[in-house]
Amino acid sequence: MKLSTVFLISLITIPALGQKVYVAWDKVEIISKTTPTLQVVVNPPLRPGSAIHARAYSEVRRLGADYVRYVPWLPYPKLGVAELSAPVDGKTSWDFSLIDPMTEEFLHATKGHSVIMNFSTTPQWMWVTPQPVAYPNDPDEVTWNYTQGTQLRDPSGRELGDYYGRLVSWYMNGGFTDEYGKRHESAHHFDIPYWEVLNEPDFEHKMTPEQYTLCYDAIVAGIKPVAPQMKFVGLALAAPSDNPHMFEYFLNPANHKPGIPLDMISYHFYAVPSVDQPAEVQQYTFFEEADHFLTTVRYVEEIRKRLSPATRTTIDEIGSISTDDQLQEKLGHVTVPIPQSYWNLSGALYAYVFGHLASLGIDVAGESQLVGYPTQFPSVSMVDWNTGAANPRFRVLELLKQNLLPGDKLVETGTDTPVIYALGLIGKDGKHKLLLVNKRDRDIDVKLPQAAMSVEFVDETTQSEPPHRRELSGDEYKLGAFGVAVVTLRS
């Protein structure tokens, strides 16, 4: 924020106590339109009957977020690909028996709220490979080798688009007619407002901008006839800073077929320390990487505004990946226990990124992911994979959803220290609030811009409990280690 530059000199020598926050309530910088939310990635712990599935989904239901992203993903082909074998000799392999129970549970848990569906893994037989790609017979067994090939066997993309058209019709229109004219009935009539087209195509199948745009157009063309009101999310890039041409090409309407909409784009951010980095250093690395990502966001926004200004943006994977998770594909790997402080650090990171994205006018900021567990990025989990109980990452999302709403006025804010992030806002109810994020693993005394009434917070003392609330009276507040707090001030 602008005021932070005024105090550059004080950043050189940082006092130990009484870090000051400055707010210019009369200087509104932007009206927030940013929705905090999360993604739900399909994996075995979310299957009905698992030890945690009911409790995890009860947290989703209670949260009541919009734009919740649902992603059946490549490690479990039987849980995410509805046609695992190519149609041949009048027979098809369409099978939703393992997919439906999980998808139905998600759609019921988010009923009344918008969702972004992304069946991201395409049938492998649609890709040219030296030999057929095998997958585990056990639906719960992880594999990282399913998405092979860089060229579609149907270079027009029509076959790919038809697959997704049938998939969407299964969930929205009660069924579909297959490649040989046979009707498959589902009885599903779900309301699905958004469909995201593929996931991390810069990694999966290593698509060029031209290839991805062809696939996007084909999939949209396949879905539109069965879901005319559907809006689409494109790109879902894993490494946005490495792919400027992807944005330049995809966001140019001239590179798409007539009538293909560019409703939204998406891309991702994870703070990822080097594998030899000790835990005590990560509090510096995570926020530095976040700042680099936010620079990328600013550049992407300029491209979007120039080429397709009506297109909206969702950053639909925000999180961190531990050093140990980067070794999970090695044979015999045993997951190292994750310290409690890590969850608070990662939660603080999300709050920090969310606040900046709101200041930049981004539409949706999605934390990743509801359930991770050993073999499937445990450090990104928002719940305990043994019990389903929410952890501090989920609680920070809960805190933000309750207090930072689209329509809030974000005002000019600054601090005299780089270890605290602050964002002042005026709610639609006229209340003056202050988001505070502690980037360090120590308590910090904060001098508020005026007397406070109350505070809601998540820090290492709250563990995995819902955000705590406390009454305040003066203009000082002790921000806990890796704490995220929303202070309501006297106005």
C-alpha cells in the first residue's frame, strides 16, 4: 500500500516493540470484489465411508463458500476419468460408479453456492503414446504416470470436446447418448455454473499456447450445446511467471473460434522451499516467494486488461508445499511429521496473498486444498487427514470469509515494519476493520491507528479451533506468532 513507502527509513532499523500501523480512512484505493474460497481435490480419504469424509464435508457445508473448485485429478484415474478405454466394436467403457458418490457428495455440500467444476484428467487413450498407458486396478492406489503424450489422436479436438459434453450432460441433463447411439441415464440435474478447462496444461501434456487454446475451444464447443448458460475458466497454469506467451495468446480473442467465450482465467501459486531448507528459514522464503508471485499477477493483469478486459480472474490454488512433499514420489518415502507451526505459517501466507489480491482487484482467491495426505501432498491439507478436523489453514479462510467481503472499501494502509502486513477496510456496514498478518514465528506488539473494540484471530495458541474472539479497549494489540487477526476499531 502507498503509505508503506513513507516509512522506508524506519525499515532499516526495526524496533522490537510497538510496531505502528497507519491508516488513511479517507483514501479509498479500491472496492473489494475478491471472494475467499478453497479447492476440493478428489482423493481416497474423501470417498464415502472413509474415516474423515463426513467431517471434512461438514466443514465445507458450514463454511458456505462460493466458487468452490472441484478437481478429480490424475493420481487416481478410476476416480476421475469416466471413459477409461476407447470405444470399439459398438462398445464403450463409460462408468460413473466410483466417480458419482464423491461428486454427488461435493455438490450436495455446496448446494446454494457457486462451484467451479474441473474434471481435469482426460482419457489417456485420446493421446498418441508409444504404447497404451496402464493405470492401477485399485482406485485408491496413486499413480503419477497417467498423463502421457503431447498430441491428441484426433488433432481437431472434436473427440475431446464430445467427451466433456457427455460428462457435463451426465450431471446436468440426466444422462447422455454415447458414441454408438446408446442412451445412458443418470437422473442428475445439478446446477453447475462454471467449468474450468483442464488443469496445469503447462505441466500436464506440456501444452503450447496454441495446443491449449485448441483444446479449450473444442471443450467449450462440446459443452455449450448441453449447457448453454455455462461459464468457462481457462488456463489454470501451474507456473504463470514462466508462461507470458500463454497469456498473450489465450487472452487474444482473435486466436479463438467465433463464439468461444473468455469468461475467466486462472493460475496458481505455491510457496515451495528448496529441499535442503530448514523449517526456521521458511518464514522468510514463503513471503518472499509470495511477493514474486504478486509481481507476476500485476503483469498478467496488464495483459488481461489490454486484450480481454471483461475476463475475470481466479487464483484457484494458493498454498505451500513442504520440503518433504517434494520427495513423496521416491520409493519407500515415509512422510515426516509436520509441526503445528507450519499450518499457521501457511495460513498466514494465504491471508497475506489474499489481502494483496483484493487490493489488485482479483475476483476469486482459492486456498488449496481441503484434503491432502501422505502420497498426495499432505502439507497442502486444510484438515487433519486422520480425523477430518479443520486445521489452522482452514480456520484462516473461515476468518477471512467472515470479515473481508466483496463490497468492502480497501483504504490506504502502511506499517513501520516489513514483518507485519496490514490492510484497512471499511465494511458495507460502516465498521472500520484492520487485517493483520504476522510473518514471523514470534509475538509482535502492534500499535493500532486508533482504539479497538474487538479482535478475531487465528494463531499458534488457537491451534485448530475456530477463530477466537476477544474484546479490546486500547490502541495496542499483541499479534501472535504467525497470527492472522481482524481488529474492529472504534470509528
